Amino acid sequence: MKVSVVVTSYNQKEYLVQTLDSILAQTEVPFEIIVCDDCSSDGSQDLIRQYVDRHPGVLKPIFQQQNLGVTRNRNTGIMAAKGDFVTTLDGDDLYLPQKLEKEMRKARQNSAPLVYSNVIYIDETGRETGIRYKNNRQLEGGLFEKIATLKYPAPREVLIARQCIETMGTLDETFRINEDFEWIARLSSRYAFVAVKEPLVLHRYHAKGLHRSDRLLLLETLAAVTAKMISLCGEGVTGDKTKTAQKIHAFLNLTKARIAIHRGDYFEAGTYLRQGIRQDWLRSSNYDLMMRLSLPNLFRKSDRIPDPLMIGPLALPFYFARGIF
């Protein structure tokens, strides 16, 4: 089975050498490396050409004539890929040497359509700052509800069988952020995951990253993605489809409450929050937000940073009740 790696590049020359070298150093050599450059102006294209000259037939460039944005740029590479499996990498991130070998081994052993591994977070200098799944506690199987409601962090840099892409499509180009989350959540509505329970990817957080986008835009996009996920609670979802749709709808109401708080409309936030609690009363973040609305002088107004008091005595009765049920 052949693997295509799709790399997106946009003004990341300072990191791109490390990114490409990490792919070329894989213990299982990819069938092709497609580098999609989104009209960079920092010399990235010249660097990519040098790699193409050194690795003809393996490294294949796509130079956009105008800036398309990360979603459309990545889609051009995915649609051009010829491998049986496709995986992606941003132009400032890295693979550890056995990423492809270990994930492909899992795919072969389990006839798995989606394979993922753990992710280590690094900063601009490459220093480790955290890990995505602590103690490599990665879930397997059907994860749609957990991913779509953010109860489980969506896997990154997933190894994806071509059949999944042909059935479920590429990234939704109406989203310019959260597009990778939407794609993985959509794929998980039909296909199950298997996991390599160790870190095999390094994901870089830095000042120029898309994760620094405006908070309100992130929330509004998340709400739009969540609304789309409700429509996917059909034949591909295992288990109680109505219950799954209800829990995703509850998360949509929670997200709308956060948007309302961001805009200063606390009455509207309370309305959405009450609806969310009725739909999924066991979700702790509903009560986190309720406490911030009810006791603004006691709890932080930010809905983004967990308050230490939320793990204190005031929250204990709720968490005890949730544990019983």
C-alpha cells in the first residue's frame, strides 16, 4: 500500500526544511510528497524547487498562482494524491521517524481506514510544551459523538484510506479555520479509528499560527461546524442516532452561549445554556459556564480559561452526581 503525504506551505521557510527532512527521513518511505505552496513571498518556493531537484519523482510541488487559503490549498494536494492512503502535515510541523511505518502497520493489521498517533506540542524553538493525549490514552472505534462535541480532542495528521475521501469528500472550503476539525469529525461519522499509542507527530505553536485567530471567529466557526455535524447523524453513526444528535445539539447551544457572552449578551447566553443543560445535563462544561454567568464576581468572566475554583468545593456536588450516573 502506498502513502501520499500532503504538505501545506505558506511563508514558513524558516521551518520548512525541518518539515520536509522529517518526511524524507521516514523509516517507511512515502510514495510521494506533495508540497502545496500558497503563493509564498518569503523564498519558500525556491527552497521547494531545491528539494524537488534533489528528490525527483518523490517530491511533487504545486505552486498556487494566488493565495487560496489553507483549506483550498490543502485540497489541491489531497485531490492530486495517488496513494492508497493520504496523510497531511503543515509546513511548520514534523513527523517523528517511524510515523508512517507504525501507522501503516496498524492499517494493514486491522484493515483500518483511519489511523492516528499521539502529538507532542512544541514552540518556535522546538522545545516540548505539552502532549495531546496524556499517558497515551487514545480512544479507538467510533468516535463521532466525542469528537463532534469536543469531549475528545480530534486526532491530527490522520492516516486516511482513499476510500474514506472518495466517500466523504475533502475539506469543506466554506471554512477557513477549524476546517481540519470539521473534516476529521465528518470522517468519524462513517469510519472507525485505530490508534498507535505513542507520539509520532510534533505540532508547533507559534505567534504566526492559525490557532491565534480571533476568538469570536473561532467560536462562530465552531458553531457552524457543529450545526453541520447534526446533519450527519444518519446511517453512518452507530448506536442511538437520536441521542447522538441531541448531544451534538447541546454542544451547539453551549457554543452559542459562549458567543453570546463574548458579545456581552448574558440573557441570550443563559437561554442557550438552559437549553444545552436540558439536552445533555451530564456535560460539566455547561455548569462551568453557568457558574460564571451566575457568580461573575466569584468566577472568571473568560469562558476559555478553566478557573481553579471549578475543581473546588462548589463544584464537588455536581461532579459527584455525574459520577453516580
